Amino acid sequence: MKQIKCLIIDDEELAVRLIKSYIEKVPFLTLIAAVNSGFEAIEILNSKNVDLVFVDIEMPELSGMEFIRSLDRKPAFIFITAYREYAADAFEIDAIDYLVKPVSFDRFLKAVNKFYKSNPEKADAYTISTIQLRADRKIHQIHISNISYIEGLKDYIKIFFDSRDMLIFKETLSSIEKKLTPFGFIRCHKSYLIPISKIKSFNAEGIEIKDVYIPIGRSYKVEVLKILENR
């Protein structure tokens, strides 16, 4: 999988920490540096290859908007700001996306996906659309788009497919969750991992995927409903 090299520019430490944690969760993103100003960022851009910049707008001395406009060769960039009123200006200078703080992980992923759509040469379609899992002394290529939902059973998982087939693998649900979270999967219960795109309907108690009802665990409810209600 091709690594996307990222730079964070933000003078707010809490915001930097949050975006750092999101980057660390996504296997194909690599953080090159996190700096507090556009002046520091210029040095990074002149010395290192950077594919994607996450940049705040309101910063002392040089705003994020001024910084981007000052560059002769602009990397792909995503604005992250506490202010909604700059959105039109941001897209006029070709921002990939415009995220308003506080940024949820789900919204962050949507922005990264927009980057891929606008930079197809950065994507490796085969590795991004599949994962490899071992079962019965074989390596199975699992097409992520064909997964209906996943059920965890201690040290094993059952993967249910759209075709209604099912395979069992010796893998924990937490392990497969880390691999699939960047591709729009959420943990809705201690025993279930689901793709958001396959949800037919939901309420506060559970989720329907095709004709299967999957419960929402009590400890997952607040975060899951927040994600689903803001899709």
C-alpha cells in the first residue's frame, strides 16, 4: 500500500494531537512533521516530500489561507478550522476539504477519501480494496466491498459476505477492526464490526444490514449514533 506523507500545520496543541492520533489509525497515512506556523512548514516542504497538508486557518503572523496562497507549488491540502465562514474561499483555492473543529474520525476519513478521488495516482486500487487473512493454511484475498458484517468469537472472527457465504479466521475482532476502520467500518458492539455503507436502517437499539439485525452495545451507543446521524 502506498504511503501518503502528511504534514500538520496548527498552533493549537490539542488540535495537533487529535489529528496526529487520527493519522496513526490509518495504515496508509504517515506523519512527516507537525509544526505551529506556515514559516516552519515552508522549511519542511522545501526539504521533504509531502503529499497532503492538514492546515489551520487562524494562526498568528501568517494565516493558513495566506500560507497556501504564497506557495508556488501547492501540495494537496485540507483546512481544519474552528470557523465556518472561510469555506467558500477555501474551495476557491482548491482545498480538498474543509473540516470544522472538533473533527470526528469519521469526518476525517471522508476528507482523506476525497484526497484519493482527486489524486488517483496515489492510490493502489488492489491493496486498498482488499485485505489478506490466513485460514486453512491458505492466504485469502478478502474484497472489502463484499463484506456484509463481521462477528467476533473470542480469538476467531466470522466474516459474512453479501453473497451470504461465511468464512472463519483465527483473528481477534479488535485486530480486524484496526485494519478496516479506515475503510468505513465501525464497531457497534463488543461482538460486531459493520461497514457503514451497508446499513439499511438503524435505531437506538440496533442496525439492519440486509435482513440481519445487529445490536448496538450499550458502551458503543453514543459514538455509533453520533457517527450514523451525521453521515
